[in-house]
Amino acid sequence: MSKHVSSVLAAVILTLALSALAFAQTTTTTTTTKTVQNPDGTYTIIEFPAKKEITLTLNPVTIEKAKGVATILRDDDGTRIKLNLTDVPADVTSLTLYAVDDKGAVTALGPVAITNGVGTFTTTTPLSRFMLIASPESSLAAYDPNTKIFFRSAVPEGLAVIPMTQNPSGEKVSATTAPAGSTPAGTTPAGTTVAAGTYTVPMLNIPAYKKGDDTKIKIDFTGALTGARANVFITPRKDGPTEIKMRFHELKDAPAGQTFIVWAVGADGTYQKLGQVVNAAGRNEAEIKSETTLPDFGLLVTMEGAEGTRPAGPAVATIQIVP
């Protein structure tokens, strides 16, 4: 073989060897997303995607063989929860469903009656990030791994746990304001909303109301008060605070033993308790009369397991001016 042919052959072999080496060094990285949660499952808060129904499994914690499923749908009206518990032990006749948000705040969603091992419950909450727990305790103020609970929601496949923050819930308040000059100084346009904690409350623009006249208000009840009605009369006085009167009707289907509290919410997020109704079995009507010195406010109705100075339970009413 000639020296020229040998040189060409060696060059070809060297080229093939370098190509093979380069090919061997090429790597492809594949990332696999898995469900993430605490190893012991005690913390399972997730953010629910909008317009998509999510099915949650509620795992039994201190009871055996019981089953729990909740379907969650978040839309423009809030987050709807439908709960179904089965095979619950016969000695358990009632539980309270709670939501725990990413700040650690515990919100009572309502009581779940258990009959022959079966319990169903439907409600709406303004929360979008939370986990569900069901407890025999009717007034939990906090949640930790030692809290007495019977069910806790698991994390659906494809979703991840949201890290808990330590910021206090309900301290920061933001409001949507109108362009400068669009309303008189000191007023808030009707429909402007104030976000206070987990609640979004429409302001009613009280300074624009005619002094001494009643203003008609429409109330749409949700959750535990679905089907109930109420008339609200707001009367700003020329020489004093604004009077509020609320008359409830059709309360017969509302859960007995629950406290429904009416709050005035100021433009700065201030809460003022106007009154409450403790619903008793067979009760159909109730009335609250109160007044406030807040220059402008919105009205919020929540369902609470006990009395308090700030709302903590689910909102059951959105209140707006009737056109």
C-alpha cells in the first residue's frame, strides 16, 4: 500500500473516531414533574386552577375504612366545594369542614351532618389556595400535625404543594380606585372593590346617597344560605351615622346552630360588626338593626362557628345596589 493511501486511510479513521467521541458526549436531559408534598402528608395546600374541576381525595386520619371525595370548581363567583363522605363510623354524627390557606389561617366552611355513615355538604369560598380538613371540633382556631381531624385532603396528581408563608392573613388591603376627578372627593365609586384578607367586598359609595332616604339593596346568598332572602335598607342621616336594617327571610333551610354575621367593611379594610343571627331549628325570619360612622363601606355576610371581632368563616352573600 502506498504512503499516500495509508495517510488518507488514517485520516478517515481519525475523523470517524472523533465523530463517535462527539456523539458519545451528547446528552439529553429529561425533567419529570412529580407530585410534591410533605412526607407525612400533613400539609397539602394547593392552588386550584380556574375553570377546571378538580377531584380531591380526603384521606381518613384517625378513623379506618372511611372514604372522602370533594369536587372543587373555581370560577368568577368563587370556589365551589361539593363534599361526599362514606363509611364513616356509626358513632360519628357530625363533622366541621375547614379550609387551611397558605398563610396557615383556618376557615370554617360549615357543618357536615353524618347519617348512617354518609355525609354530604356543598359550599362556596373566596379562597383559591387551600387544603381541606374535617374535624369533630366545631371551632378550630389553628392547624398543626397534632390537631384532631378525621379527614385531610390529598394532593391530586400533577399539582404541587404551595409553600406556607408566615405573613398574617387579612392585614394588607388594596382597593381599585377610579381616575382622578371622576367622583367627588371622599367618595368611592359604587362597584369599587376592597380586598380584605380572603374577602372581596364591593363598596356602596355611601356619600352619594341622598340623606334621609332609604336605598334598596339586592342580596344574592350562596353556600349555606342558598335559597334565603333578605331586604336591606341603608339610610344616611344628615346629622349622624348611617343606619342599616337587614331583614332575613326563608331561613328554614339554613343549618341550625350556625351564626350568620353582618359586617360593614370600610374602604381601608376596617371591619365593623353590625349584628348577627343565630339560626335555630324552624326559624324562618330574623332582623338586624345597626348603624356605622364609616364614611363609605360595603356589606359582607359570613357564617361563623362562634362570635368574633373579625370575619373568619365563609362568605354567604354578595351585596350590590339594585340598578
